[in-house]
Amino acid sequence: MANPASASPAVDPRRVPNPTIAVHDRAFFGHPRGLSTLFFTEMWERFSYYGMRALLLLFMTAPVASGGLGFNAAKGGAIYALYTSMVYMMTLPGGWIADRFIGQRRAVLYGGILIACGHFSMAVPLLATFYFGLFLIVIGTGLLKGNVSVIVGYLYTPEDKRRDAGFSLFYMGINMGAFFSPLVCGYLGQNVNWHLGFASAGVGMVFGLIQYVAGSRYLGEAGLHPAPAESPAAAATLRQRAVLIGSVLVGAIVLFAVGAFTGVIPITATQVADAAGYFLLFLTVGFFGWLFSTGGWTTQERRRLYAIAALFLAAGIFWSVFEQAGSTLNLFADRNTNNVFAGFPFPSSWFQSMNSLFLWMLAPVFAWLWIRLGDVGKEPSSPAKFAWSLVFVAAGFAILIIPARQGGQVSPMWLTVTYLLHTIGELLLSPVGLSAMTKLAPARIAGLVMGIWFLATSVGNYIGGRVSGLYESFALPSLFGAVAAFGVVAGLIMFALTPPIKKMMGGVN
């Protein structure tokens, strides 16, 4: 991999080519018209992802007689952990590929195509197509997810004060898709046919691709080109190495998949998930080790990289608790909750929409709150917001200890309160973290740093998925209590570390 710090830190040619136009472009709720293209692209991508995710573990653990795979919670949780962690881990190579070879714009397009193909593959009722579909979605999301956020940042000049508000609006698009998808895909999957639910997720991604291509003219040059190479020779060498490494990886994956399905390689899904966990740990430690050992950073850039590492750790812990929405909490909704409201029974997957519903209600409140506190100089710093997010997400699990001790089918209001607390925690961390990464990252590795941010989500998803494997073998009050205690302790540590992290951020709040 080329030295990221060796390129000139001057103006990044991938950013807005005409800042004057960008500043005066207020066609989309006071923001650049291009934001609407990215808003709806991400909305439909999240529709497809969360629609399928709401069904994934339920489908795997459903009896074969009802169309499911008949896996136990341990095996289903292992596959869920592997899938959801790999989805976000692949944003790291996806960002690097976009930075060095194809640009963010093409990465988003290619990623969306792969995602749609993956969902349609899962619509075919075969075990092989189920796994192949998960594989395609992992690769596609790796190309799309981080890079679409980078393009959002490129729509604004560094001095444009609309940037944070733009990311908040973009985040509303994410949650619009996440709200409707469990209602549509969840209903079709649980009440009609599992595979029809997966197919509907693919249709959503196709809608996103159509509007992305149609609206690309509003993006100008933002994200269209990769970062310039140091020289033509360096570019050629990098391409050759990438092709070689990519060919070896693809060949190894194909051989492994064929060997596993034919029984030549005797390995279980749980063993693959275990290996992925070790790889994820190695990747995280190795990547940050490489980043900090690389020369050429300015003093300010190096300090900010340390701040990124601290925020990464806090985010990884947060997501390990929060992302149990699709695993542990999904099982609790399906097996231990009386899913009836005002006499109307509803699919357990509909609980997955609550987070987005609360986000719509609370996001404007938080936006107003930050502005109000900022006007009087009392807005909490990003590290402080991260610390509070850990406390709230832990409280969401702590409240479930009470109904878990009662046993039987409990009121849906318990999960409702949990999702409310988790949503408050998310608003304190996720949009704040997205904005902080675009401001803290050196411009020449912006896509890579966004990949680092999503790598934290990968780590959290892996841990959260594996915890769900304990659902059938661990007493629920003890399981929920352990998760809550883990989050509270992490939050207290983050509060203690807030002052030094603020100094490392070098003026970025």
C-alpha cells in the first residue's frame, strides 16, 4: 500500500470543483442539490439492508417446516455476527479502492449493483444462494456505505457551516429507509414468504440505483476521480499489486466455498465466525499500527489520528451493545414479547422500525439543543457526547432486566423504552462521529478514514451477534445485566478521557 502521507497535502482535486457554486447552491432544504441524490441513494440502500437484517436471524432460527433454516441460536448468531461485521469491515478496502482506483462515485454505483444482486440471490430458496447472497451484499456494502458519506462531505467547502446540518439531513435519509423496510420486508417475510421479504429488499436497492444514476449530474466532480498518484510508474505498480492480491483473495474464497459445500473442507459456520473474529482483531490492531508508524504526518494530523483511534474504541463498544437490535433484542421480541398493540397483532420484526421512528422525533430536538448550547458556549464536545451515548445504550439493556425476571410474554412497552434509550445514545454518537471523521481525517485518506469509522461498527456488530448466541444457554437477566454493566463502565472511562481527547482533536469539537 502506498504511503498515504507522502502525497501533497494541498487541495484535494476530488472535492467540490467550484466552491462558489457550492456555497450558493441551496436547492435541497438550504443545501446543495446533490445532497438529495445521496439522500435517496442511502435511503434505499438502508431500506434494503435493514429490511433483510430484520429477517435474517429470525429466518435462520425458524423451523424448516415454516420455511426457515432450522439453526439454533448459537449457529444463527455466529452467522449473523460474521455477516454484519463483514458488511462494515469491507468499507475499509472499499474506501481504499475508491481513493486509489475508481473514485467514490463509481464505488457507490458498483456497490449498489452487487447489493441488489445479493438480495435477489437470497430470494432463491437454496442454502447455496443464501450464502452467496450474503457474500455479494458484504462486498457491495463495502463499496457503497463509506464512500457515499465521503461524497456528502465533498459537497461542502471546509469552511461551509452547513456541513454538520447536511450530515444530519443525510442521516434522516438513512433512517427513513430503516423505518419503512422492517414494515414492508418484515411483513412480507414473516407473514407471506421469507424469500419474498428478501426480494423486496432487492427491489428497494434497484430504486436507489435508478435515482442515483439519474441524479448524478447534480454532484458535479465530487468524488468522481481517485486521488492522483505520485507518478505514472507508481500508479501502474499499485494497480498490478491490487490485481494480484485481488485475484488471490477471490480464488481463495471460491476454493474455500466449494470445499466447504462439498465437504472436502470440514468446517462449520461457527468455526468460520471464530476465525473472522481473530481476523477482525488482527486487522484493527494491524491497521492502526500501520497508520501510526507511517511517516510524513504533520504534528496536528498525528494528534488527530490518535483522537480518531480513541473515538473508534468508544464507537466499537457502543455498537457492540446497540447492534444487538437485530440479534438479541430481535429474539426477545419474537420469543418473549406479546406482540399485540390495541388488539392488533404485529410481526416481531416491526420493532426494528422503532429506532428510526424515535430518530425522526428526536433528531430535530437534538439539532436545536446543540445550537442552543453552542450559542452559550456549553455544547458538549464529541468525546463527551460519546461518553453519554454509552450510558444511554447501557440503560436500554438495564431496563430489560425487570421483564426478563418476570418470564413469559411481556408487554411490548419494555422494548419500546429500550429502543427510546438506544436512540438517544445513537443521536449522541453516530451523526457526531460521521461529521468528526470528515473533519479530523487528512484529506488524502478521507475514504480510508471513513472506512475506519465503519470498521468500529464492524467490531460492534461482531460482538453483538456473538452475544445473541448465548440467548438459549444463558439466563436472560444475567445476560442483559452483563451487557448493561459493560456499557456503563465504558462510559465512565470515556468521561475520564474526554479532556485529553479534546486536546488531541486540535480545535475540532
